[in-house]
Amino acid sequence: MPKSPSSKKKPWQGELRSSASFLTIGVQLAGSMLVYIFIGYFLDRWLDTEPWLMIVGSIVGMVAFFIQLFRLVQQLNKASSSKKNDPGGDS
């Protein structure tokens, strides 16, 4: 009886799963910055204070960007060091 496609493990799937956190970095970081820029832009238009709130939103977005980048690097370093300390582990 042939195996179902879901029961077969392809080698690239494991690699893709282990690299998923790296593939989402760009979207996460750009999204965290763009959200604050757009909030500042729309508040500027609503309150007629152009360009000040967009500038404030850009600065807050950059701070959020670097905080998220710092946390992500810490998380990846922690995962990497736990893999090195686990000699027989698969994950």
C-alpha cells in the first residue's frame, strides 16, 4: 500500500521549518516600523499638525524596530545555544 503524501517527510520541509523564524524577520521588523509611521500620518491629517506626528511616529517606530530586533536576536541566540548544548537532539 503506498504511503500518503502527508506521511512522507521530504528533507527540504525540515530545513524550511527550522528556518521559518529567519524568513519572517523582514516582515516583522518592517511591519513594526510602518504601523507607527501610518498612525502618525493619519493623526497628522486628522489633527492638521503635519508633519510632526509622522516624525514622532517614525521615531517611535524606529525604537520599536530596534527593541524587536534585539529581542529576536536574543531569542535566536538562546535557541542556537540550546541546540549546541543538546548533542543528540533533533530540534
